[in-house]
Amino acid sequence: MFSLPDLSVPFTELRNPHVDEAEAHVREYLREFGLLRSEEAKFHYDRTRFGELVGRAYPFAPLPELCVITDWMAVWAIFDDYLERIPDAQSDERFVELIRETISWFPLNPTGNSARSSNPIEASIRDIWNRLTARSSITWRRRFVRHLTDYLEGCHWESHNRRRGIAPDLPTYIETRRRFGGMRPSMDLSEIGLGIELTDEVHAHSRVQKLLDNTADLVLWANDVFSVEAEKRDGNVNNIVQVIQRTRGVSMQEAADEVAGMLRGRCADFIAESDSAVAFFESSGEFTAEEAHHVSLYLEAMKSWIRGNIDWSCGNERYRSEHLRTGEDQPNFLETAAQK
């Protein structure tokens, strides 16, 4: 019998005081935009408790920012759930068309006065994007769209593997998981929640990039452990536990225990590198005091994501149960978008 290994991390548990308000808001938001059509979908996405995830990952966000980030996480989770079904229903060319179509929903300077799309996914994403652009500079928007594009291209790689039953090796999987896991757009949203913006120079610095990779590994490897049983049932080979199980010739439990050990090692690396990065930005003389302060806040946001994701996942069924997310009463809205 499979049991979850110890995935705890030595970061403080934090929870935004507006969690319940954000949760009530996002449930109403998903229904307002017509994203939940079936009782099964309503049940599943309500039980997922996106407000709880966002409240833990963005503990210092004011209520308005917490709500827009929660809306994004919920809608993007639905988007991601539907995207996983596209390879079974559409050709590879359709998937590429969908990537192009999706990116068009993110104009760098939206007018905000266009008619609402009849497609609920597009309509809700455009609405959230309008709210995010009202809180951000063109620099932040360009970076977010670039990260989003990279995520979608990573999803294309994942879908290619699923469609053809291609099992990646461990180094390839680790590198590409950082792309289709979507952690860079999620960390961009930390800037919105904190009311700061990193300059391009700071964000592109090798120390920040290394810590972003570490954060992605710590969040996404943990997700893989939580979701491995459900993904194995679905025939999805893109999971680090399954990669190690196949590579080492060990049981799922032994592979999961190995991933837990890898997580402990990566966490130790993250702590050492984050302490070093804070000292560097404060003392190098290359960056202003404000830039150094923003880096410090940003690294704390990484810790909140790492710890908050584990705490939320431990008490959540999203990654561990069989879900009825699509069906006759709950259409895959992305199929319609791909056919435009």
C-alpha cells in the first residue's frame, strides 16, 4: 500500500487573513463566468479550495489582489485540466494553434472595452488579465507573457509524451517539469501580491534564476508525489516518481521515498542559496537598497509557495482522487477555442 513520505520543509506556516473571503469570491466568480456546468465539476472545484492555496502561497496580499490571484489560479487550473485532455481529442497541430490562440488573450496593452467572448475560458482569462494589467507595468506584463508562453510550450512537450507514450529520462524531466509546472507565472503573481516589481536586471540575475529553479523543483516534485497514484491510473508518464521507478527498477513507494530525499537536499540548497543571495544584493553595490529589499521579499514569497503548497496539498483531494471534471454537462471549452 502506497503512503506519502515526509515532505515537510523548515519554513514558517503562513495564512492570509482573507482566505475565507477569497474562497467565497472565487466560487461565485467561476459560476458567474459559466465555467462550472456540471454538479461533479462544482463539487470538485469547490473542494479544491483555491482560496486556501492562494491564501497560503500569497499570505501578505491585500484582499483585492488576493481575489484576482485566486481567480487566476482557479481559472488556470480549469484551463490546465482541459489542456491535458486536448491530446486525446485534437491533433498535434490543433494543440499548437491553441497555444497561439491563448497567447492572443494577453495583449500587453488591453483596451478593456471589447465584448465578452462567448467562450467562458477566454472571457474569464481576459477579465483577469485586465485586472492584472491595471496593477502592473509593461515590464511585468512582458515577463509574465514570456513565462506563460514557455509554460504552454512545455505543456506541448508533455502532451507529445502522453500521446505517444514517451517516457522521459530524469534530467530531461527535471528540466522540462520547470516549464510545464507553471511556477514562473505563479511567482510573477507574488509581485502583484506584494505590491512590488523586480527590474528585468534583478529578475534575470543568475542568483534569482537559480532560486526560481529550486522553488519550482520543491513545489512540483512535491505535487508529483501527491498526484502519482491518480496519474498512474490516467496513464500519464510525466511524473518524477514514475520516472525514478522506471529508471531504478524500484517500487512506487521506494521511488517516492527517493523523491522525498531529493526534496530535502534541494531544500537545503535553497536555504543556503537564498541566504547568500540576500547578502549579495545588499552588499554588492550593484543594486539599490530598494532592489535589495524587493529581492528579500521575493525570496520570502518563494518560501511561502513551497510551504503553502505542501500544507494545502496534504489536506486536499485535487491531486489524489479520480475527478469528474469534464463530461456531457461539463464541456471542454478549450476544444472550442482550438477550433476557431
